[in-house]
Amino acid sequence: MAILPHHKYPLRSLEHVPTCHHPSWSRARVTCSATTTGTKLRSNPDQLIIELRLDQLSCRNASPLLNYPNLLSTWSHRAWVSTGCTTVLISLAKSMVAAANSHIWLEPMSAGYIGYNLSDLGSGVYHWGIDNYGDTSTLIFGSQIEAFQGHHKWLWTITRRQFANNSHALARAITFVVLPIDILCDDPTLQGFVGVCSGCIIFSQQFHAWAHGTKSKLPTPVVALQEAGVLVSRTQHSAHHRQPYNNNYCIMSGIWNEFLDKQKVFEALEMVLFFKLGVRPRSWSEPISDWTEETETPSPMH
Ligand SMILES: [Zn+2]
Ligand SMILES: [Zn+2]
């Protein structure tokens, strides 16, 4: 049984309140009312209320293509991505300048490599958390939980979201975390770690989107990086979207996936949370409709 209510809005921007304004959807409703209810229904206030409620319910379950504008980047999305990337660049620049001045390069470069690897682990822990716990009303993370649940249902949407639309939420979080570090810290090693780790976090959703791409349509360097294991591979991530839906959570490079899955790290954490707090993860309730892909072909007269 599903833990979350069955209404997802995977394509909306993260702070957007879901609505159903698509003109073709409205046309579909008019056609439906005219052919099935007639004049008598429209004169009955009770049935009108029922019809309105059905309309709202249908909007909630509408195919994502009906909300196509929500795939596009807004100026607000672009502004957050710009500020997030700026804070990352400042961090990297400060690391390089301090390293050049002190002639210490090994530590900042090693710290950057650790940052790259830990960003993958962080992406896995975060993804596991929002895939399995909380719901749309959860404080701070509710919109992310909703978006990831929607992604499980309509996989293809992530490949059609514009870059800033897909990445602005992470960029905003990085801005608030990294900006104070930029201002307060001059240590080349710490800045090397922070710059690489936060940069990978901002772009992780883009790497995730590429993992859903078709090889022939992806840029050649991206395919090369995926096949070299620098970015999460399409094969590895596709396993996350198949039963039993409880593995391959890391979406940056995927380097941690094998270890975490073989050692059953997330399963152990789920047991601890269950016995300590009595909370069941969604992955224990498989298969549920919230996790399975809908393969319907969106139609303008759906
Ligand atoms: Zn997932
Ligand atoms: Zn995915």
C-alpha cells in the first residue's frame, strides 16, 4: 500500500503551486461534459460540484506534458544557478590562489578528489532519504520528495527539463552554505574540498538527467565520461528504476553504489529507523504505483 497520496507534480518548479491551466485540457473537459452529462447535469448544483471535484482530481493526475511550461527555466532559476556557480568558482579560485602563494598543491588537490567522491555518497544518502521517507507536507524537503516521486513515475521528464529548471534548487542551497565559507575561509585545502564538492552537487541533477539520456543523443564527451565512471552511467542508474527499487541511489558518479548495495548499508539504516522510530521506508512496500513508471503517451485530448 502506498504511503504517499497518489498525486504527483514532477514537472513543476520546486516552489510552484500545481494548477491545471493547459488549454487543451480545458477543451477535453468541455468535450467530456457535453457528451456525457448534457444540459440536465449543468443545471444540477450537486452534480456540478462533483464534476468540479473530478476535474480537480484529474488535473492532479494529469500527464506531465500538460504542464509543459514547468519544464522551462525561469529567470529566477537562472539567477539561483548563477549565484550558486559563482560561489563555487570563488571557492575554487581562493583555493588556487592560496595554493599558488603557499606552493602547497597536493593537499588542495587531494581535498578536491575527496570532495568529488563524497558528493556522490551525499547524493546517494539524500536520494535514499527523500525516496523513502516523508511526504509532500514534509518541512523543507516536501517539494523535493514530490519531485523525486514524480520522477519515478515519469522518467522521461528529466531529459526535457531545461538545465536551470532542473538544478536551481540545489544551486540555491549551495549558495547559502558556500557563500559564508567563501567570505570567512582562506585555507586552500578546505576551499579545494568545498569548491569541488559543491560544484558536483549543483551539477548532480544534470548528471542524473544524462543518465536517462539516449547514447546516440548525448554529447560524445558525456558518453565518454559515463563509460569511464566519472559520471553515473546509464546502465547503473537504470537499475534504480527497476524492481526492487531499493538500490543505486547515488547519482553523481555512482562510485559508491556497489559498496552501499553489497554491504546493504541503506537496508541496515532502514532497520535502525524502523526499530528506533517505527517508520517504514517506502521501498518495503514494493511494488507500489508511486514507484512504477507510467508509460502512457500524453495526448492533447487525454
Ligand atoms: Zn529514486
Ligand atoms: Zn532517475
